[in-house]
Amino acid sequence: MESIKSVNPATGEIIGDFELDTRYIVEDKIRRAGKDFREWKGTLPIERATYLENVAGLLRERKQELAEMITREMGKPIRESLGEIEKCAWLSEFFAQNVETFHAAEFVDTDAETSGFLYEPMGTILNIMPWNFPFWQAMRAAIPALAARNVVLLKHSSNVPMCALEIEKIFCAAGLPPGAYQTMLISGKAASELISREEISGVSFTGSDGAGQKVAAEAGNYMKRFVLELGGSDPFIVLEDADVEKAAEDAVKARFRNSGQSCIAAKRFLVAGSIAEDFTDRFVGKVEKLKIGDPMEQGTQMGPLANAKQTDKLKRQIDETLEMGADILLEGGLMGGDGFFYEPVVLSNITGSAPVLKEETFGPVAPIVTFKDEREAVELANSTKFGLGASIWSQDRDRAMTLIRNIQAGVIAINHKVESDPRLPFGGLKKSGLGRELYRVGMQEFMQIKSLKVY
């Protein structure tokens, strides 16, 4: 029987071994999803709000236990894992509080006595999710879909099976029908093959742009709705009138949270030439003080990377960038001993075609690039195939607001690091994806619209 192993990234120890679902089990889960969709789509908004409140309550009640599971399975510091669970609870509460409003029919004045449009669920939504935020990514896709009266099948990343199975248990314990949310332990190939199934109404995918293009092609071939979140190479733009100390402080958080393994992490630091030395000195000084170590310790600020594949890819990106003439401001690199620890690397004097600028870097490397003026800052910010997030630092908010109109990104923060927020749509431009998650529009991505005129 094929299985997948859960490995603790901090120690390299195997902490779980899980058999993949057989074809029979997968068929049964698809059948159960369709059966329970008929029940779930008939629930009233107040009922769904109660279930979502239950989910939030269970997450908070078990926060420490669930956070420890995240840390053991993918390596992020425990205090970040606690924050991830809390954010999932907030997400559930937000949709519980707004499900009725978001789902309400909308009326329009026409020549008819009554006219408008209704929102109705689509059916079974396949969620294919990554490992870097094992609870948040899965919940971010699932909660809006469930609030919209759809049911969900989750194919989670193969290195977080414990988290994947626990998420299903939470939804069941919250009182949802057993088929409303189910986890499938299957391969990526098997998940891709499900897209063609008549029972699957839509697909939400978070991962690499290459894999996302394949999902889009498959979904498009079968006329299925899809939402893609495909990563980024977010610019962190520091103008000459910025609060340099605050910018440097937030830059460290924006780059090294989750060991740099975040789609919306700041990945390219674009700094006005007149303040570059000041910013760089402050930034490097703060990075040097980061506490790297056992992610279960409350004081740890950076844990290991998720697996050897991540360390190998990051090393290749850094080595190739150095071969192209980049300078090292902070050497960092692979640490000895057990686990997949990687000390932060800070680089400067980087050519525009270097991998750390052109590719998505999923780990603790920070390239610093200087610019002469706003025009060059915008050109540098947009010189990537990605367009997920961007942050701009200036004490002149009007100036920053003017600048953002030329930045190609779906999520922009001024004088703060980029973060997702249930109260705002989330998604990217260019190769960072299609569609939006969160807020009302995230819920409506997997709803059918019926227009109506009554004479």
C-alpha cells in the first residue's frame, strides 16, 4: 500500500506514516460529498453562521495543540503557528457574521415589477493546497466555499497529512454533515485527474505558477470554474522620505516570517539610493539578531525550511546569483546538524536577471537593489512575471497612493508589510494567479448567478 510520511523539519525524524486513499475510498468520498451537498445547500444563513462559529470556537479551544501540530509537521515557530490558528478562527467568525449579507439577493430597477439576481451554490469544490500555512491556506479556501453552500474536497500537500486530517475532524466536530468537508490523501496526479469528473464543479489551487497553469488548462478543458493563487516576488519599496527604522524593522518580519516561505513575503527590497546605506545597515543588523533554532521554543524567531527540496532550491538560486557577480552582505547558508535549517542571506549589487530577482524565492534570502527615482522604482517593482503583493514606504501618503496605481500587484500595503485579511479580496495579477479569495468576492467565486425579472 502506498503511503506518505510526515517528517519533522527541525529534526528530520519521521513522525507519521499515512496510507494513501484507495480508489474505492476516493469514490466513496466523492459520492458522500454529492449526497451531503443536497442537505448543505438547503441550510439557512443563520444555520451556517452557527456552524462557522463552532469552527472558530474549536480552533481557539484547541489552539495550543493545533499550533504544535503545525510546528512539528512543517517547522514554523510555535508563536507563528498560534497566530495562524487564531487567524483561522477570525476568518470563520467573519464569514459567520456576514454570510447572510454576502449571500443575499440583489435587486435592480428595470422595466419589470421586480428584478435582480440570486446567488446559488455550485456543488463540490476541489481544493488543492500547499504546506506553508497548512491550516490557513486550507481554511482560506474552504470557509468562503462552505458559507456559499458548497461542499469541499481537500487535497493537501503531501508533507502535512496530520494537519490535513485534523482540519476535517474540526469541521465534523463543528456539526457539518460528514460529506461537507473531506480530506483526501492522494497524489497530485490523482487530484489533477479529478478535475475532469462530472461531480467536481470547481477548483481552488494554491501553488507554483507552472502547476497552476496545468490546473487552469484542465479546468478550462472541462468548463470548470477555478481560482489560482500562484505565488509572488513581492517588492518592498522604500522611498527616500520613509521612516527608515520602521521600514527596516518591518522588512525583517516581511522577509523572514515562516523562514521566508510565504507567497506574500517581501522578496525584493528596492531602496532609494540616498538612504540605501542607512536602511541596509539597520536591516542587516536586525537580521543578525534573529534567533534561529527549535521552533517549539517560544523565543525562536525562525525555524527550519520545510524539507531538503526547499534548501536545495534556495541554495541553487543563491549560488547562481553569486556567480553573476552579486555581493554578500550577510553570508548565511545551510546550518550543520539535524533538520533543514538555513541561516539568512542578504545580497546586494545584483543583476536584473539573477534568480533571486526573477524567480520566487521560498526561503531566507533578501536581495537589496537601489533606485534613482520613482520611475526606476516602478520599473524594478514590475520587472517580474509575478504580481501578488507590494509594500511602499513613504511618510507622504498621497505620494505613495499615486505610486501604487503604477504597481502591478493585487495586494498593496503602505507603511506596513503585506498581509491577507478576511475583510478584503486576496489574489494576484500576471502569473500570480486568477480570481480572488476572501471577503464577499471570494465567496462569490464559487457561486452561480441567476438573473430574474418578475412582470
